[in-house]
Amino acid sequence: MIQAIGLTSVSRRDARPAVADLSFEVRRGEVTGLLGPAGAGKSTVLRLLLGVEAGRGATLVDGRPLQELAKPAQEIGALIGDVPAHPRRSARGHLRMLCPAFGVPLSRADEVLDLVGLEPVADELVGTYSLGMDRRLGFAVALLASPRALILDDPARELPPTEAAWVHDLARRHAAAGGAVLLAGRDARALARTADRVIALDRGRIAADEPAEHFARSRMRSYVAVRSPYAQRLGELLAREGAEVVPTSGSRIAVYGATSAVIGETAYRNGILLHQLADRTAESPAPEATETASADPVPAENAEPRRDRHRRFVVRPPRPPARVGHRDGPARPFGYEVRRGFGVRTPWIAAAVALLCSAVGTILMARYGSTPRTPLRLLSGWSSELPLPGAAIGAGGLGALTYGQEYLYPALAPGYGPEPRSSRLLAAKLALSGGAALVLAALAAVVDVALLHTPIAGSHAAGGLGSPAVLGGWAALAVGCAWAGVLAAAVFRTTALGVAAVLAVPLLAVPAARALLGEQTARELLDAGGALWSIVGGVPQGDGSAVATALKFVSQPFVLALGLSLTALLGAYTASALLGRRRARRSTPLPESPSAPLTSKKG
């Protein structure tokens, strides 16, 4: 099913790599346990396997590289770390948001919620979940696309015994349904009971790769833990008497094949001081530094996990996916973006604040401001106290949230799901943010015009507010700010810098444009545009047409600065996306017969 070939992490400052040249298989219908203490390299192995972390090596799924799978989320479901769900979103809302991304119907969210036992609390906020409930949500996300394989990074850590037993039982049931499971963990006894095969890691290298039954019989025997300042000398003496001695640290050894009485007598005869002499039985913890080599044995009567007759996994049969040059984005990006963007209260609050600022700007400008009361400023509430109209700033904020929250809560995790930096997703974000900007601009215009016709605004001249040129200019301004927020947040990966890029247009880019162009250059650009239109359209210059009005609007320093900012941000986004795709494709050469069985290293 899954083959890992030569996985090697990137070493830093000439240090030893955390993972070096690991090759192993995860077979269909089996649970493969990845055993090791903290720092053994388990998480690094899984991240390298999924392509989330830079390194060398290759991951093959049924003989095909992971990067060339059309829909990797339908092949591999993964639970790596905590679930990156928005704390103000419900579990049902989070899963339904991901359904369009994975190309599955919305009813699938309810199915996996029932499968993992979260249906009674599915409408509660994720931020209120306990650790066990959060892990169950992680399993729901991993199972959402009905993957054939599961990769789980120590999902039972810090869980109470009942929750940990549920985790191992779910992994066992998925394998029994024909799927493949790679389960990492530190508990040797639990892994040996659940897994069909155990791969033990020691400092990023494979120390054992053997069937779980053989692992429990040969490597989980009872032993005697000894601690002494002369542990090495005592170990040599015991080895001469036929015992098996395993050093665990400078002053600790684990002795197999000898009783504590024999060890004590040997130490007494040779004048060796003992600080610890303890029998480790089946229920005692293994030596701290030899967790991969010795741990608690598994009683035969407990080897078979619990079964749930009422719930069944449906694992899709293998099918050859289409070969693609790179991973696509969400299957239905617009549906995903709608549920992601408006499934929490933050965008609604931002829109309400933007409308309030627009109304306040209109009142300040109409009653007290010295701002020239042009139709565009009156329509948008653009007073001199604001660098931009309130609704335009709000549109930029909504645009910045699209990618800002995407990276703050990365639901589309790269490596085993849709690509968050895809052109299809960018198009969906631009379309949705542009539509939201138009709606926000229309609402702001209605509110501002209504305020201008009330006594609270005082005397004013409100003529020409409904002309097509003014309405079109206001719509273009709002959409341009929204798109600037989207692109800036995509480049800088944060909402704050996305909004800052929008505000930088009037504060930095406009003064720079005015200093660069000046009035004479702007007038020449306007005349050149009018002359070009007169040649193309056969309309004399200076006829007051809509085209002439649009050319005059475009030649303004603010519009030119906004256009240049959008162009620069789009170029930066394209360059970063291409660079990231190039890095993802880097790997070591594959073997000549990648689909052939691997010869695993033995401990």
C-alpha cells in the first residue's frame, strides 16, 4: 500500500539528521506500529512520509509517488498534532466546510461524527472541547474522504485509558475493513497488542521491524533494572556468567536471563556498590532509554482488541488515480470558501464595524469636515480623517481574512489534503471577496445617502451621487481593496499584514505615485489614453463619454497606486507559489522497481 524509501531529514549545522535513510512498508489490512520514545524521530518520519517536511526520500502509494496522486486525501488520511480548527466553529461546521474541499457530500460529515462518537456535541464550539473530544474530531477529519490508509502520530498520548483504548480500537477496525494504518506511539504494550507489525526507532534509525507477536516474545521479556556507578564492570561480569546485558545509560543496565538474587551476589563478591536492583515484570515500565528494545509483554488473552458490531468502515477499493503535475486545490473551492469565510462571526463583525465607520465618516464630512465634498466622497463616506472609506477598509479586511485565517487555522494541510496555495482556491477567494466588497459598498452607499438626506448631516450638496461613473468608481475602489487584502495576506500569511498592505496604498503608494508622476505626467497619460480610444472606437476626444470619464478616473494617482500594488502582490504570490511547488517536487531518485517489496532493516 505505502512504501517509504530512504526518508532522511535535513541536518542543520553539520549535526546528525533526526531521521536517516528509513525504508519500510505499510501493508493493506494491517496496523503497522511505529514505536519509539520522545525524540526518537517518529513525528519527523511521518511528516517526511507525507511531504510536509523538507527532506530526501520518496513515498509511494501503490507504486505511485504521493505528489502525483490526483486526490491524496482519498488515499491517505492523517492526524498529525492538534486539529487546526477555528475555536469559534462547531465540529459539524468544520467538517461541512471540508466536505466541498474533499469532494464529498455534506452528509458525510454527519456520518463521521457518528462514527467517532461526537454526534451529541457536534454543534458545540471546538474551543470548548476536551483533549479526548479534540482527538476524536481529528479522526473525523482524517476519515472524512474515506481514505484507504491512516497515518496517526501518537493519537493516544495524554489520554485516559478508556479514550486510548478507543483510539487503538478504531485503528484496528479500519485495518480489519481492508485499510492500512501506520500508528506511532510510545506505549510498547499497547502497540504490540494493536499492531500486526512493529517498527522500533532508535535515534532516527530502525532498531527492529518484525511481527508484533515476535516483537512481544523476543523484546518484551522480564528483566532486572540495575543502577550502579560501576554498571559497566558489573555488566561484564554478568555477561561472563551467561546473562544478557543491555546498557541503558552511563550508570544503568538491563539484565536478561538472571535473577536479582544472582546479580546481588555477583555485585557483593566483587565489591560493587548498587543504587538500584529491581525486577521488572509484565506490568512494570521498560527501561527509559531502551523503550524500543524492551517493554511490557502482552498477555495472550488481551491480544485481540474490542470490536464494535454496529459500526463498520467502508474502505474504497484501489483505483488508479490520474497522474497530474501538481496537487489540485479543493474539489469545490467556492463552496469551501463560502463555508470557511462566513461560518464564524469575525467577518460579520468586521462588516458591521465598516458600515458604522462609513456612517460616521459621512456625518463628520457633511457637518464638520473640510474635505472637498465630491460625489465619490459623499457616497462612500470618505472623510479626510480616514485614509480610505470605512467600507473599503472593511472590504480589505474581509479579503485579508480569507488567507489570514487559512494559515492561522490550516484546515487544508499540505501533503495529505488539497493544496492551500492553488490557483483555483485563489480564484474562489478573489470572487467571494469581490462579491462581499460589492455588497458592503452598496450597503454603505445606501446608509450614507440616507444620512445625507437627514437633518443630522446638515446642509450639503448631494448631486450626482447616482451617476454611473461615481457608482462604478466606488465599486472598483471597494473591490480593489478587497483583492489587495487577499493577495497581501496570501503573500505575508497573516491578516494583520494584509490589512496593512491595503492601508499602505493611500499612506505610502499614493504619495510615491504623485512624486513620480506629477500633474503633467498624469495629464499626458490621460491625453494618450483618450487618443488611443479615439483611434480604436472612432469617438472624438473630449466628448464627455463614459470611456473618457473612466480614463480620467484611472489616471488618478490613487487608482494608479492601487493598480500597481495589485500587480506587485499578484507577482509576489505567483513567485512564492512556484517556489513552494518546486521545493515540494525535490526528492531523491526512485529505485528502478519501486513497486517491489522492500527489504526492511532488522534490529
